[in-house]
Amino acid sequence: MRILFAATAILLATSLAAFAQAPSPAVLKDLAPTGKLRAAINFGNGVLAQKGPNGEPRGVSVALALKLGERLGVPVELIHLQAAGKSFEALASGTADVGFIAIEPARAAEIEFTPPYVLIEGTYMVRKDSPLKDVGDVDKLGIKIGVGLASVYDLYLTRTLKNATLVRAKVGGAAAGIPIFIDEKLDAAAGVRQPLDDFAKEHPEYRVMKGAFQEIRQAMGTPKGRTAGLAYLRRFIEDMKANGFVKDSLKLSGQGEVAVAPKEM
């Protein structure tokens, strides 16, 4: 057992030491083809990115982008966006080198994903007196659900709902389904739990369901074909989870209750 443990420790130390070395030219070509790291940041999801008192960007995705640039030894350009769909478009078009976006089969044809770094829930908000009590009640004929355009839960519900109807807002975002839900008197709003909870706390006439229809696996993405870059990003994300960087960044941005994804590599 001691010999096996020692061998494992040596292997881990060797792996981490190799990762700490300067990135290869192939990695830099994939992740910083313009000489800088262009990182798409989705400020439409307040769990991952926020604006500070003076408009400064902060949050776990911002912290990860800056740390990645530091590891690569290149400057970082933060591309400010307001919806995951816009981040996907930036990655698919190659105008961003990395982005912070939920793993979703509909996106995998054009971008590659790392393992997830955080796990968040997709759930529903309804009126306090709604007969809909849990997520299993929502998928019924006649039920209309407000949802942010091209969000991961829009894509997921489009694929999985059998009976209910989605009514899409003109914009994306973690809470974009709320205004259309209220304005058009729909039956439910779909979104990320945290912004729905925040809204319901300020508006007690609404409630958020305890259950979730989806576990949203937030990861880093990069355009297809960047093989060396993707391998580097996968190791980077696992390192940032293992050394506590992701957890600490969530706490610093007021999102300490969000779950860090478990190790996958």
C-alpha cells in the first residue's frame, strides 16, 4: 500500500509539475492565436459573472479567465456579453478563444467542452397560489413556460418537454424568462435557481420550486479543432477545482453556496 501510495504521489507531482511548465507553441496557437486570450464572459448569469460597484468585472468565470491568461503568459481580453447564446456564437465564429458555457449536446457540434467547474440547477418559478407544486407538474398540455432565448434550459426543455409550451423571450440570460412570464401571464418561468430565488425574495407573490428539472454543468468551451488547447483547458479546470481556486472565487463573489463540480479526470 505504501509503495502504491508513493508511486501515485510521484505521478501526481510529476503531472502537476509538467502542467506548471510554460505552455507549448501548439497550446498558445490554439488559445491565443492573436497574441492574447479572448475570453467571452456571460454577465447574463449572475452566478458566474457580475459587475462591481464601479462596473469592474468579477466572478468565478472572470477569475478563471485571468488565471488562465496568467498561466499562458498572455494578456486577457474580456468580451462582455449578456447571454450564453451570445457566448456560444462568439466561440462558434472564432471571435472568442474560450468561453464559460453550459455543456449541451446542441452546442457540441461547434465547440468543445472541458469538464464542468460548477453545478447549478435549472428550475421553475410560479405564482404563489399556482396549482403547480413541483417540476413534474409543469409538463402538461396548456401550460406555458417563459424562457430565455437560446439558454441552456431553453435547449434542454425544447428537447425534453412532451406537452407544455415554451414562450421565448427575445433575449437570453439566467432570469430572462421572468419578464415574459409576468407580462404575458404565463404559468411558469424557467431559469437558474439563484436569480429566481433572488426575485422571489423581493416579490413574495411568487415562489420557486424546490426540485430541479436540470443539473446545469458549467464548463469552459473553445472552438472545434483546437486539440492542444482543449487538452490544456481540461487539465487547467481540473487543477483549479482541486486546488480550491474555483471554490474560493465563488465565495469571493458572494456565490459560496454554489456547488463545485467533482473531479472527472
